Amino acid sequence: MDVAGAVVLLTDNVNILGIVLDRHLNFTTHVHSVCKSVSYHIQSLRHIQTSLTNDMARTAACALVNSRLDYANAVLEHVCV
């Protein structure tokens, strides 16, 4: 596609500052990406689980998961309203 004399390649998804949009401008791909990231970090905690107390593991898990879930809430807020 030619836009203002520049060639722009079409793609199904675009990642802008960690927010994934698809060509329909919905957040299905973004939600899938966040779930995949959260799952990866929870699985990685299993490798160091024996070195942590229960409280330390819970704190680390909450910090890792919440930071992924809370990122870009300002953008998602207007979609869900």
C-alpha cells in the first residue's frame, strides 16, 4: 500500500508499546499475549520455588502477574465501557 509516497506493508497485528491490536481493532490478540506472558512468568517461578518462602513466592507472583494485567489499563478502559 502506498501512503504519501511511502510503501506501508499490511499486517494482521501491530504491537504499539506492548499493546497488540489486530486488523479489526479489538484486543483479542492482546489478551492472548498477556495470558501467555503471565503463564510464562508463573511457570518460571517454579524453578526457584524451593528457594523462596511462601510469602516471598506469593509476593513475587502477585508483582509479576499484576504488572502485566495492569499495564495499559487506560487504553483498555475505554474499550470495555
